[in-house]
Amino acid sequence: MIVLKFGGSSVASATAMSRVLDIVEQAAAKDRVILVSSAISGCTDALLQIGRAEDPEHLIDDLEHRHLAIISRLFTGKERQEAAGDCRSTFSEIRCIPPVIESFGELLSTRILARKLSCEGYKTAWLDSRDLVTVRDSQVDTAASYEAIRSAIEEHPEARIFVVPGFIARDSDGGVTTLGRGGSDYSASLFAAATEADDLQIWTDVPGIMTTNPKLVNAARTIPEISYKAAFDMARYGAKVLYAPAVAPAREKGIAIKILNTFDPQNPGTVISSNCSLIGEWKGVASLDDPLSQSSEITLVAEGPVNPEAAARRITGALKDAGIKALDQVRCEDGTNFFITVRTNVARNAVAALHREFFEERALSALEVYIAGNGAVGKALKSIVDACGGSFPSAGKRIEIKEISSDHAFVDRVLQTARSRSVFVDCTDSTEIWHKFIDLFNAGINVVSSNRRSLAIPYVDYAALKAAAAQNGCFFRYDTTVGNALPILQSVSDGASCGDGLTRIEAVVSCTLNHIITSYDGARSESFATLLRKAQEDGLTEQDPRTDLGGGDALRKLLILAREAGVPLEEKDVEIVPMLGKEYFSGSLDDFYRRLEENEPLFIRREDELDAIGMRQRFVATLERNADGSFKADIRMKLVGIDSPFYWITGTENVTVIHSSEAYPLVIKGSGEGPRLAASGIIRNILQ
């Protein structure tokens, strides 16, 4: 005897059922067959919804139409009419909303399959599991059930194929009951044990039991062979490919269980038996969520005992590398199962981390990178990675750019396709893209941004992004938003974190304004208006350069600096004195440039006055701690002398001076502009 069980996805449509019939017919050419089937995909949930609904008629109609559509495709003529009539008769019972309404799904699917096999000329008998499987005190009475199954088989000596609804049974009082979600696996194992079958095959939509859920980890792979115990443990701790109670009847009779893929029948799948000889081998990672505590228990399963101390060290190290803190110590059961509890919102990342540690072999860790923004920085980033073949041996990592796009729907594609631990890079100038960052973090995807508009947002939103990254074990890095490739943010953060007592930060960080201011030399240079027009044409300014002149770019950078220093600065807290008077900020852009040209003599006179006193003017952003511990912030033009580091800067150079109570000021100076420099900084953020 061969027992074949098919899951809901395997019988979800007429096409799927035809594939099942091919598999059954091939088996029937070798031996008698018992076909155990689940309800069609989604049917059990639909029946439960019908049972709860106040007006379920439209739900019943939808489900009935699904089954009639399958019948219409599988049958013709009189056979179609008879099958449709049988289906409608069953739905007449469903419309009465009977107790245990969920039991009808398997009746519907198996009656269709049995009828089709009979039409194909096979001697087929449909057996009612409700008359064969008995449940007493919430446990299957195996002795009574086996006897009933054997008797039913003997009553049909002519039958080559028996078709049986899984999942359903009767209790000791004669009422209909079920074997639990996934119970069709259990039904198949009971029929195999009762008939002492030579073969028990569980056909599903995945290629066997896998090292972990492939929906969580793309690198999950099929386990070729596994013991009854390890398979049972994988199932009871969260692997959904097999219903855990199904193992026991087959194990007691020594019947091997094969987990096979209906959609790839040539795949050897997984064999569960007592002959697994790979003692001490790791088998898989499973997880179960607890909605009440919002925690998840992750289980690492081995085949036979392993060194518990060494395993615990590897588990702890893998989670630490992924930035995940377990809620308690690693627990061990018989040296074969290791349990780790984490917050549910980082469970996916924890499973991925453990799978990498125990089941993936990589000499050089590969980071999959998705780049949003195909402008100068995005293209420079791709160019650098392509030039070195993606390999960065000194960092022990490899960057693989999976996609680069400026499409607004790009983030949604990344969320659908990217694997956990991938890196999303924001090279855009979007003011909205940051709204998707929490979704990325929740999916276990890291974020690197060179877009300061994604950071200069309300503090509550900034804090939420940082918290989401930390909770999900992801990194969120954005060093290039201030100072391009200069280590400004790292220095500010280190000073704040190490208790250096930051007292003041002064920064010339607007490349646009610095380029214009340092290029202008009164009558000895082109006019201020001409220099500004050229900067605008070269893309150094916003489309309306008055945004830069009004301190907009400097404001965003000051907000980022302050927050990195631990100061919850908001835009309203910053006093901005634009480098030009209010009259320049009204009217059209043409009016603005005309006014600049008209006032060029005033600018020349001012430059001459500054030269006479040996001073220069710079647009400086300042964050300063008050005596009471509060902070004030402003952005304004300041006069600086020869002893100031701001005096000597030219072009697009940036200078940041970090003052503390514990040391001399730290001066950081260098280029603040350039796509390749920004791209290099992004690569450092990815690799660090």
C-alpha cells in the first residue's frame, strides 16, 4: 500500500488537481493507493468565516463558485452535471451552518478527486474518515481507528485507489470533530500505520523540510534526510511543512515519511526515518511567536547531541554580530535543541543570523545593496563597486549591487524582494522617502543615507527611525549627510557618548554658500550675482538659490549635528539670520538677480572694509550649551580673523570645530562636495 497526502495548495485549482491525479496514477501503477487530501487552499478559513458571519450567503456563494469552477474544468457532459449536483448538495448542508462547519472542506475536495479517478477508469472507493477515525478524550484511539480502517479497506477488495478526507474524525459520542490545523498529515499517518503501508508521502508546495522558513531566509535549503525525533522537533517548534502529531503513528510502525513537492515531483525532497546516521549534524532553525508577550522562541535543532557550551557561544556570537539581544540565556534540551527568546520584531533577523552561522558557508560575506537615486552620487557609488568587482578584502566583505533606481515604487519592490540584512541606500533628495525607513527596518533591511532631507525631520520622527533600527538589529548610518566623506558625525557622536562634555559646535557646512563667499573678492572678481548664477547652473544650489542664501541647507546639517550630539533640536529652535536682507527674498528670481546687480557696489565696499581690518565673513552654524545645560542654536554671517580655522577655507571646503570641557577644540577640515567622495563615504558606512 502507498499512502499519498496532498495539501491545500496541491488541490487549489483544476490545474493543480490534474497534477495530483498524474502523481496518484503513477503510484497506482505500482501498488494500491490511499489518497488523503486537504480542503482546497483557503477553504477551511472561508468555512470558519461563514460560521461566524451574520449574513454568510455571499461568502457561501463565493466558495461554492470556486468548487464549481474546478468541476467545470475537470469534467464534461453528464459527469460534470453529476459532480456539480453532488457539490451543490454539500453546499445545501453548509447553508444550514452545521456544527464543525470547517469539516466540509475535505468532503468537497475528495469527492471531486474520487469522481474524477472513477471517470478515468480506476476502481476507486471514497471512504468517510468520520466513520473510521475515533477521538477519545482529545486523543486519537489508534486501536479502534486502525481496526475500522482495515475493515473498510477489506470491504473493497476490487478498489485500486481509496480516496479519504483528511483532518476530520468523530468523537466518542458520535459527533464530528477534527484533528487540528494540519490534521490531514495526521490522517495520512494513521492510514499508513493501520495498513502498514510501504510508503507514506506528504505532498506539499515546498521541496521538503527546509533548514528554516524560506520566506524568511532565501538561503534556506532542503534537508535530504532527518530522524523522526528531529522532524517532530522542527514541526512542534514552528516548521509548518509537517504537522507534528503525524510523526508518531509512522514512527511506531517504522514507516518512512517522504516530504515531496507537488509542483516539482522529480525533487527528492526529505526522507524522515530511523535510518538517519548524521548524528551531531545541525538540522534547522524554527520559530514560534507569542502575540501576548510580543516575544518569539527560536529553536535550533540538531540530529543527536552536540557540545552545548560551544553551541551556546556560537548562538550568542551570531546574535551579537546581528545587533540582537536575547531576552534570556540560551537554553538547551538534551544537547539537541537550543532555545533563544527574542522580541518578535527582531525574530526574523535572529532566524537569519542563526541560519547564516550554522547553515551558510561564505568565505567572504556578501552584502546585497539596493540604491535609490540614479544621480551623480548613485552612479559614482556603482562605478566604484564595479571597478573593484564588489570585493573589499580588508573589510572581509563583498558588496553586490542588486538594483539602482529612481522609481518612486522602488522601496516597495525592495520590501517585497530583498533578503534580511540587505542594505538600502538613499542617494535621493526626496523629502518623503524616509517615511518608508521603518518598514525597511521591520523587514530586517539596513539603511544608509546621503540625503540630509531624510534626517532633518521632526525630532519625534527621527527618534522613531533610530529606535526602529535598534529594535530590529539594523544599522542606520548617514555620515555623508554632513561634511561628505569627513568624519564629522562620528566625532560628534563619540564625544557625546564618551562624556567629553561638548560645549559648542561651530560649522561652516554649506558648500554652496562657502563656494560663493570665498570666490567673491569685490571688484577683483566677477560680480556676486554672476558667481551665484554660475553656481546655480552647475547644480551647486537649489533651483531657487535663495533657499541656500536663507540658510536652508545649513539648517538641515545643524539639526543632524545637534541630534548626533544628543540634543533634540527642532527647526523652530534655530535662529537664522540670512546672509542677505529680507528685501531679497520677495518677488521673482529675475527680480532677485536684478536687485543683486543693482547693489553690487555695496558688496564691493563691504569687501574693501573687511580687507582693511584683516577680516573675512563666513556663514556659520553654531550649537552652544548654556550655563543651565540647555542649548541655543543659530546660523548667521560672522566675521573671522586670521586665527580662526574658518578664515583659510576656500571653494567647497567644510570646517567643523568641536569644543569640549575636557580637551582642546577638535578641528575637522576637508572637501564637503563631490559625488565620488560621497560614494566613498557611503561604502564605508556599508562596510563598517
